[in-house]
Amino acid sequence: MFRSVLRALAEFAVMATILAGLAGPVSMAAEAGHELVVYSGRKEPLILPVIKAFEAETGIRVVLKSGGASELANAILEERNRPRADVFISNDAGTLEILRLRGVLAPNRSPKVAAIPREFRAADGAWVGVSGRARVIMYNVEQVTPKNLPKSILDLTDSRWKGQVAISSSQNESLIAQITGMRQTLGNKATEAFLAGLLRNQVRVLKDHTEVRKAVGKGEFQFGVVNHYYYHLEKEEGSKVGVIYPDQGEDQIGALVNVAGVGIVKGARNEEAARRFVDYLLMEKAQEEFANLNYEIPLLPSASAKAGVKSLKEFKRMKVNLDVLGQELNETLDLVEKVGLP
Amino acid sequence: MNKLLRWGWAGRPPQPSIAVPAAAVALVVVLPLIYVLYRAATGGLTTWQRLLTTRLPQLLLSSLSLTVAVVVAALVVALPLAWLAARTDIPGRRTWRWLFGLPLVFPPYVGAFSYITVFGPRGVAEKLTGWSPDVYSFPAVALVMALFTFPYIFLLAAAALENADGTLEEAGRLLGLSPVQVLWRVTLPLVRPAAAAGALLVALYVLSDFGAVTMLRYSTFTSAIYLQLVGRYDRSAAAVLSGVLAVLTAALLWGEGHARRRIRFYQVSGSARPLPKVLLGAWRWPASLWVIAVCALSVALPGIMLLYWTVRGVAEAGLSPDLARYFANSLFTAGIAATLATLLGLPVAYLSGRHRGPLVTAISLLSRCGYVLPGVVVALSLVFFVNRFLPVFYGTFAVLVAALVLRFLPQGVQAMEAVVAQIPPSLEEASRTLGRNSWRTWRGVTLPLAAPGVTAGWALMFISAMKELPATLLLRPAGFDTLAVRVWIDASEGFYNAAAPAALLLVAASGLALRYTLSGSAPPNRRKGDQP
């Protein structure tokens, strides 16, 4: 009995060793050295050119790991006792603030960070916005007459638009950010009434904003609530779409501007290089390139937006500091669940 | 102690050379579950309270109803096909035999997107005929999911049918049963274990799927797990919900195992004669029509759409030379993962296909109930364990392979177990009586007889590993991109044409693997020299 157990174990060990031997050389080759490790939730084609430019300029080699921003954020939380990432790039200020609140981002007092308006960065600079994305309503020009356009986000609950509005699923951080912004400016009651009104109005919830923009472009829905660059992307593909920056009136709340931003991971192995990388992204040249890749809005006041894209000065924006997106995240999600938004 | 063991093995202890590796594998595979328990435990009361007040019961119900509908539809599609391809003289049976594995090789998002493009609002069908079905309705979602997943049943059922002992049917006929009665009372019960094993894979796939169902605008329980994790960064809540899924899986597995144990029969391959083919006669035309219709919907449609997008993608942007590297990475990763998982899964499959008792049930359940855990959860469990206890390996290829093995080993076990259960123990006993030791018996008798199940299991795991995305994204070494990763990078921004060449390569490679493994594994009772 005992001998056969031993033999079984031995056989098992031999098999495992052979396979580990196969995998070993590959893993050695892939092991990162002292390069700057960037976890990025931003789409790879929209970050790679800037990283290449940074590498060329500084000689620092960057190892980029792209993925879903929230998944990577969860990985950073799970890695906290032995940090692996030096820098985290996210498409949502809320995600960054959550990481700051959980204590995995390092404060950053760089003057470059301070040059970005306060509403777009953490109080201690632990994260800072790099490019802005406004929440807008896009519409199908062939289906809606310009005279009848909604002016406020609240108009979308009007029965005239019943079944004609598409939004992304509430798993999308940009939509959640917008709802948080509305809670801050309109109050909880009005926001809840708005969401309930959307549902009553048979709003259609699609997988993500790309689906929304394509559905509006095809004319499946008249309106879609998206980030402004989705309008530009759909237009670029030849669809007949228009855009509304909502709530621009005197006593209205304005459009929320969320940011794609960057933070340095606490305990980063290459903290010095990480700081240089963040400073680099906040330079005028990088600001413009970063924003231009995706029709986004540069946040540095001296940098200019791509032609055709509204700059920060050209529309009224919601008066909220974006750190509230992280601080109020759970309350917003509670509200979303309470209302039953899918 | 001995008494306890005897109870655990139900009085008939397995060879230690099987039991020990099987137990070891079960202990490794259970790591993600341990992580889930740990994270759920750190959640505290408030997490539970919050979860109980939300839409969870409703989501659980919609998950379960979809699962039932898809399983039923997949059985209806797959069983007739399996019988036709394995037992009749339908024209082109050899081709159908591997062709109907193909729907599995399409990544679910590619498949879902094809159907939406063709049958969705403002889609191809509507433009041509002015009419389109509602692809987002419950029956449509269930049908689409069934068309992706029926090969799980088809492959296992067809293998079992080819392996089946023709003399049994002959005996049935001699006893005066009509052909239909033979089908119903002899053939169907013979194929039941394999069909149940396949149906279970379908059920578990539907429970765990996230990508395709979300594209079809259907919310399931798994989407709730994602919401906790990626919406709230609440790993505890996600863990609690994952635990619910795991318990559900365990219940399904237990139910299937229980049902299977009540009917158990072995095929004495040595005495089996070549299978008599059922001659279809005039029935071959309606039968062919059915086969062609299923093929058109499940293989041709997504295939043609993918080709179309690829042509447009190449016309727009040309072919990236990097594709070759992604292709090699995919093949290498999936190949190693599937092979490793086959080796690790064999002892477990053998144990649970052959022995019984509480210990066997425990090992069998533990090695499989993590199957429905969302890929992100499995990946985070590895981040947790490896970064903490084996930091040297973190971020290496080895962790990626480990994740794929953890995720898909249950598929292999499921496929192999169904075949092992059919091998008569008397053959192994004879071999041992003739003086072969247990290892040689296993190699000389069991493994050759189980070969169709083993290759089918390998192919299933290889295909799944090729398509896998969430764990690959999180665990791959930086810069190590696979085809699935590239498809995601392009498609998530809506550049479907740009994503198509990589997707087509992925599908082609998986399809070839499927074809090779299926045609390379002739049923053992047609081979000479394998008999003891």
C-alpha cells in the first residue's frame, strides 16, 4: 500500500516536472526587469503612441499591461502587499479615487499636477486627470427634427421619446459617474425620479457605449446617452448623427466632465520613473496627443483640443469635484439597484 | 481509520496510484473556491444584507430559466445529429462528425455579433425581406445560445454512440423490438451518460457566460457578480455570489452523477462486432435537410460573417505582421494548458467514472464545482495566492497556464469520465490477473479504450483555452498577447473589421485542432490489438 502511494506520487511528480520544464524557459524570458510597469484600462491604441514617445524621450522602458480598468483596479487591490504595477491609468476618476481611498495610490505634489484644475484631480494629487470626456446626448439626424431636440438630460423622460433612448448598462463607470454628478447637483430625490422616469419611458440598456453609438447611428434608437467622443467616432464612420451638450441654461446643471486619469501605485518599485511618466502626460504636447487620439478634451488650460471638439471653455460643465465619484460610488450604485436599472 | 476509509470508498478502494493523484488534483483545483470562501468571509454582515435586498432572486431565476431552455434546445438539436453522424449511412457522415464541433470554436461574442448583424434590428435579414425576428427575445436568446453550445452534447454523444456495442441493438431486434423501439429502449439509454455529461457542460456554460448573453441584452446572475466586482470593487460581495454559483454547480453535478450511477453499463469491446449502420433509405433526404439546416445556422452563418469582416478588415488596414506572433502565443498557451489539464484530469475522471463512495463524490465535486466561477474571479484568486506565496512566478507564463488549467480542467474531466464509465472493469481485472501491474494495465487497457474521450476532452479544453479572455487579460506576462486578447482590444472599441483577422485565425486554428483530434481517434473497437 505504502509503496504504491510512493510510486504514484513519483509518477505524478515526474509528469509535473516535465511540464514545468516546458513552461520554465518561457516564463524566464517573459519576466519583467526594472522597467516601468503600467496597468492601463485605456484602450491600447489610445495609449501606445504616448508611451512610445515617452520611451523615446526618456530612455525608460515601459511594460504595458492593458485590460479592463476595473479588473486591473481589483488586481492592484489584490496585489497590495506586494505591488507589481508602478502606474495605473483609468478611464474614470471614480475608479482612481476608490483606489486612493483604499490606500493603494501614492500622493503626488508635482507642480505639473497642481497645474490641472482642482476639480479634475485628487486633493493630494494621488491621481490626476489627463483628458476629459463630457457626457452628452447623441441623436440620429434623420429621425429627429432639430426643432424638437431635448435640451436637458431630464427631457429624456418625456413620453415623446418613449422607447427611443439607449443607454449603456449600469456596469459602465461613465454612466455611474453621470448619475453621481446628478445626485450632487439635483439631489437624490430628483435623480431617483429621473431614473425611474427613464425606465417608465422604456429606455433600452445596451452592453456598452460602442453598442449605443452604433444603434443610434443605424437609427435603431433616436437618442443615446454617451461620452462625447462616441458621437465623433460614429460620425467619423459616416453615420448621420448629431450631438447635444445638455443642461446648458442659466439655472441648469451643465454636462458632467469625467476624466481618464493616472495615479502612482503606493510602494511602486520604480517610483522615480513613475513620477516622470505622470509629469510627461501632463505636458502640453502629450496632453494634445493623448486627447487627440480619441477626440478627448485636454485638461491643461494651455493645451488645445482637436478641431471640431468643444474645449472646456465652450460649454457649461457640472460643478462637481471628481473625487466625489469615488466617495459616492456605493450610494449611487445603491440608488441604481433600488430603482432597478439593469 | 481503515474503517473510515472503507466507508469513504464505499467498500471498494481504488488503486492508490489513482486515488493519490486524483486527490492532489482536486486540492489544487479547489484553490479558487478557497479564495472565494476567504473573500466571502471578510465581507461581514453588511455585504450579505445589501445583497439580499437587491434583484438577486430575480437574476437567479432568469439565469436558471435560460439554462433550462438552452439545455433542452441543445439536446433536441444535438442528439438526432449525433445518432445520424455516428450510426447511419447519411451522406458525408465523416465530415459532419467534426463539422458539428465547429460552433464551439467561435468565441461567443463573435457568434452573438453575427446573429445580431444578420437577424437584429436593421440587420441583413430585415434589409432583404423586410422582416426580422426579435433576436433579443427570450426564445431567440435561448436558441442562439443552444446553437453555440450543442456540440458539447453532440461530441460526447457521438463518441459514445460510435463506441456502443452493436450486439445490444441486435439483441433488441431479435427480441422483436421495432427499429424505433430499439432506438428508444436500447440506443438512447446507452447514450444517456454521455448526453447527460454534455448537457451538464451546456448548463454550466450558460450559467457562467457573460459576454454573449450581455450582447443579446439578457441579464444573468453572472452579470450581478461582475457588477459587484467591477462596479463596486467589492471582492467580498462578488465572492459571496460566486459561492452561490459554485453551490448551484455542485448541486447540478451531484444530480447528474446520481442519475448516472443508477444506470451503469459497460461495453465489452472485445466481443463487440463492427457497428451495423442503420440504412436510412428515403429518410436520408429529410435527415440531410436537418443536418444542413443546423450547419447553416451554427457554422456557416458565423463563418461567413467572420470571413466578410476579415476581407473588409484586410482591405481597410492590411494584415499586421504581428498576427503570426499572437497566433503562436495562442497555440502554445492553449496547447500546454490542454495537455497539462488532460494529464491532471485523467486520474480524477478515472476515479469518478469507476469508483463510488463519499470520498469519490467529494473529489469529483471539488475538482469541478469551480467551473462556473467567472474568469475574473479565478484570475484574482491566482493573483492572491501566487503574489502572496509564490511571488517568483507572478506575471509569468506559468500562472497564465495555471489559470487556464484551473478554469477548464472540469470540462476535460467531464468528457473523460463519461467514456471511462463505459469501460468494463472486468477487462482491467483480467489484465491484472494476467500479471500486468496497475500502471501497465492502465496504459495498455484503460487508456486506449478511453482514447476517444481523452482526445475529445483535450480538444474541448484546447478550444476553450484559445478563446479564454478574462483570466488571460489579467494574468498574461506584459506584452504577451494572444489572438483572443487582440480581438478584445480591437472589438471593444467597435472596430469589428480590424478585430476580424485575429478572430478568423483563432477559429481556424481551433477548427483544425478539432478536426485532427476527432478524425485521429477511431473508436477502439475498430482497432486491432488493443484488446487485452
